[in-house]
Amino acid sequence: MAQWQVQEPSVQRCVRGATRLRGAPAYQRESFAYQGQARERPSGVTFELAAGGARGRKRPREELETPLALVAPGGAVDPMVFHMDRFHLVAHRWGGSKESENLVPAYAGFNRTEWSNFEGEIDKVVQARGGPVRVTITPGYDDTQDPRVPVRLHVKVEEELLDGIFVQRHNGWFVPTPPTAQRAEDRWLEALIAQHHDNFVASGFSAHMLHDPSGMPLNLPNEPGPHAILDYLHINGHLAGTAAQNVTLKNGQEFTAAQRDLILMHNRIRNQSGFVISESPTDPARSWPAPPGRPPGTLLDGSTHAAPQVDHMYPQAHNGSNAYSNAMVMSAQHNNEKRSSVTPDVQAESALNRRRSPRG
């Protein structure tokens, strides 16, 4: 990938107001074929930016239209591509449209890090002089893969120095890359689990034996979740030296950041793919189309609907504990749909937990 840093403007002046669109963007489209259908996709956009004016209000995601390439003949729409955001060619923060022609699917991590940083560099150029700055974005596609999704973005940034005379500040490619597996980072926990697994099984350990600091048994589902061995390691001091060593298991407690990291790490170890995969059999992420080389239900940090979240199986809102045995990994969408819901089965489990062990 070409270096993308924007060259500094030749004259630095005081910072102006927020960057905004100057006039209407000029969009280009092209035809392509997808599953035997004739469709259209964005092939380029040119627009100008200037300083001054307030930034637009943040729009709820549900108000966004479907990216143009995902619209089938007759108006039917494809589901949003797994792992991806609706990517604004002309940034929302500059007043970019929510309409289909301004949206393409792009990896969430790229959209929210590398590309967001690049937009910030363009802001610096605009604000140094007040503009105008002309930006041309040309998506590139690989029709042997998913022809709806750009695999590269060519960007040219030009600054107007005199009337109608523009000087180039950037001209190069961005290549959005998919998330990488993290299996190599998990080796230490994998070795620790292998070392203590047999003793964990032989001990008959269950977090139902544990109490919170008030003496009450930990509120857990009847069937502990898939991370019970982490409770065993914690209670027996095997997590000493890690960020999770001082965690207190307690009812009504949120999972700490250190616990979340361990749970996601254990998830990757269990599924042996190096990716975080939803553990809920009813998670809609399991039916979303996964990118090549990724198992169904793969989740991605930085995504909107497919971000991995650690859910309390017995809800925290109803005094569920932060024991690892009460944890289940699922997509943000699924977690939001079921947040704080308590079924009659969960209520029955609560009563059973209260009877399972006396105070003391």
C-alpha cells in the first residue's frame, strides 16, 4: 500500500471552523453482475471541502440507507456484509449523505481507524488555510471475490492555492485489510489450561460451590457456561501475575476489562480458529455470511452489529454474578436484543441458587 500521509500545506495559519462540504459531490456509478443480476456500484466521487460551519448531528445507524451495491433489482436489499460497516465515501462529519450512492461496505476496523485518521489529516489541510480542498475517491473492486465490496480505494487530495490552481497533497491507494487471527497471542493461556485441565475435571469443580463476599451463593445458570475452567484457575490462584488476579467474584457485578480479555482469549482457544466466535446458538450472527476463511458466527471488534460482547447468562440486572461460568460470548446485536431479559427458567434458577447453599 502506498504511503498515505498528507503532505503539509505550504502556509500554516490559525485553525478555522469545522470542515464542511463546499457544493454538491459529483458521484460516478458503474454496472456489475452479482449472482446473475445486473446491479450498480459507486465508481468514484469528487467533492470540495472548506472550513467553517457546524458539524452535522450524528444520525442513528438505522436511518442509513443500504449501500448501492447491496440493492438488488426491484429494490430488494442484501443483508449487510458480515464484519463490515456502511462506509461513507464523503464523510458524515463533513456533511456526507446517508444515501446509497455515498455508501459502500468496508471492514469496520479500517473504517474506524486508518480511514478515520486519514480524514483527520484532511481536516488539518482544510483548517490550515480554510480551503478549498478537492478530494477524489475511486473505489476498486475484484470481481473474482465479492464484487459488491471495494478491495482498494484510490484517493487524491488537492489544495487550491490560487483561483482554480490546485496543488496535490496526496495521491495513493488504501487497501482495507480483514481482521487477523490472534491465536499466537493466546499461547500462554492455552498452556495454562492444558497444565491444569485434568485436575479441573477430576476435582468436579463447579462455580455453584462459590459464594460472593456477602456469603450468598453466586447467581449462575443451572448449566454453567463454557468458561468454567477460568473460575477454577482464578480460585486456585493460577491467574496470579495477570491483570485478572485481583478480580472479586460477586453478584450483580459487571465483567471487568481483564475478565473480558480472558474470556475472549478462551473463546479463541476453544474454537481453535484464532477468531472470536459467538457461543449462543440463537445468535443471528451464526447465519450471517462470513468472509472467506472465517467460520460462521465470527465476531469482530470495531463492528456495529458483529462486535463481540461478553453477556451475563444470568442477567446482571437481576443480580447475576461476574463468575466466568456466567459468561457467554455473543454479537452486540444479539446481546442488545436479549439484554436484561429474564425468562421463567432463569427465575427458577435464581430460587434454586438461593437454596443451594446457606449463608456463611
